[in-house]
Amino acid sequence: GQREGVVELLSQLTELDLVQLWEPPTPQMMEDCSNLIAACCYKLLENPAVAREKALRDKVFHLMGALIKSYSQALSISLKVIQLLQHFEHLVSPLAVAVEMWVEQFGAKSIVAEVVRELGSKDPKDLALDASGTRCFAAFLVELAQRVPSAVLPTISVLLPHLSGESYTMRNGVLGVIGEVVCQVLSSPEIDEQARSTRDQLLDKLEEHLYDVIAFVRSKTLQIWLQLCNAKAIPLTRQRPLLQLVVGRLRDKSSTVRKYAVQLLTAFLTGNPFAGKLDEEEFQSKLTAEEARLRSLLPPESAEGEGEAAEGEEGGASGTQAQGQAEEVAKQMAVVQYLRDGLSFIQTMADCIPVAVQLLGSRSASDVLEALELLATAFEFGVRGAREG
């Protein structure tokens, strides 16, 4: 009760025109006063009991938000956030909540950029040595990306160098940030070309770390891909090369990696956009028929010269006809590409069945259970070889 009273009094103080306290007022006096109030907030947050008490904690964050908005404390508070994270593990989630509040209620989007830049500039060697602090930084970044992904996206590039750093914990954190940003901001089909290019670059980073030297990172990367798969945030054109990479992880020396690889393949099957029954012969037959139809719609090359000569004679009518034919060809090409992607998906899934069968003989219980789930799902969808497995 006393703590809440003090915080409320400090909040009321920040609402006053503090300039009138000094004659003449100086910027240094104002800064000293706001720093003193901020120091009280920091001291309160260091106490785990205060951090657990939501009502009091939110009042402290609201007071800090007022300091950011009215007293230009964004930079100093962002630096203090980093220090608090490094030394107080209990503040990981509360500080992510605080930054979300400052962004949404006080319009302080710049503080996200400041915090992310500061973490991005951390020396990789220092991060590798400070396991506890790095674990807090990584967890905070992931939760921050979950809460304010749009604010994190513009500065995500400063975090990417940590993907080649010594700390696998920080690599996992940055990969988690990529997953959240792609899933929440860059998964819409309506995104522009620049956003699509950014998404593809970030997904390339995720693909690279399927073969990270550390098993914990490979496992985390597969979990992120599983999250994206369940959210239907993986572009169709990327599924085939990704599946081939994941199939390679079925033979990983780590049982945890194998477990998530099988789970991801099962998720791809259950969420596939092609059909409820993945009959390879049926898809091949449809593809052959649709390719023949596409060829019939395309004008013969020998007639190109005649078509060009006739264009001037036909006038506007021929232009309209040509446009309609072009649209029909484009639609048919889309159908053919869809069937090709579907057939490729079916063949890749069929290729992983023998490896899943081998996992049934593993000494790891998780291998056997996950392989059974995959084989049962493959059988349900009619994947070739699943019945024999």
C-alpha cells in the first residue's frame, strides 16, 4: 500500500509544471529531477515482489511512460532496461509488457529501436561468457517480437549478425524474433514487394540454421518452422526445398531434432493445401491432362508472324480477343503450376516414409511415437508407401 501511494504521488508530480520549482529553471535541474524519479522506479522493479504485483507494476510502468513522453527519458530508460535484464531474470516478461505499454499508450516507438539496437551491438564474446544475461536478452527479444512485431521489424537487421555469433542462446533468440515477425507481419498475401523480399531473406536465415552446428539451435529452428506451418505462413514456392531439408534432419544425431523434424512433416501433411487424398497417380494424370490443355491454348510458334501481320487488320476486336486468351493462358498456367507443386509435395513426402519406418526401430521412445504419428497421418492421406510402413 505504501509503495502504491509513493508511485501515485510521483505520477502526480510528473503531471505538474515542474519548471516552476526553480528560479530560474535550467535543463540540468529538470533532468536531475526526472532521473531521480526514474531511479525510484528502477529500485522498485528490482524487487521480485513488486514485479509480481500486477497493479503496482503497471503503475510503475505508467510512471516511466510519462517520463519518456514528457521528460525525454527514452534513451536513458532504454539503456536501463538492458541493465535490468542482465541482472534480474524476473524482469524479462514484465519489461516486455512495459515496452508494449510505452509504444501503444505513449507512442514511444523509438524505445523499441533503441533497445533492439543496444542488444544488437552487444559483443558476441561477452554474450557467450554471460550465459544468464544472454538467456534473459534472448527471451526478452522473443516476447517483445510477440507483443510489438511491427515495431521490431524495422530494426531486425541489427540483430542478424548474432546468428553467426558464439552464443547459441542468442542465435535461438534472434531466430525466435524472425519467426514472430514473419508470422505476424509478413505472412499476408497482400504484402508489397519490399516486404516480400524481406520475408524471403528472413526465411533464408531460418533455412540456414536447420543445419546449425548446435543441436539446440537446429531443434529451435524446427520448432519455429512448425509454428509457421501451423499458421500457414510458409509460401507455397518454398515448401519443396524446405521439405527436402527437413527430411535430412530425420537422420540427425539428436533425438530432439528428429522429434521436431517428424512433427513438422506431420504438420505439413495435415495442413497441406492440395487435397485430402494425396494419390500420386491421380495427380500425375491430372497434371498430364492440364499440361495438354495448356499447350492447346498456346499459339503455335509458326503462326506468330501471321498473327503479327493480322494484328493491324483485326483492330480493336483482335486486341480484346488476345487479352482474353492471355488471361485464360495465365489461369491455366497457374493450374499447371499448382498440380506440379502438389505432385512434388507428394513425392517428397513419399521419400521420407522409409526413413520414418527406420525410426520405428529406434531406442528413443519419442522417435517411435512421432514416427507412428507420421505414418498414420501419411496412410490417412494416401501417401505412397505408408500402408507398407
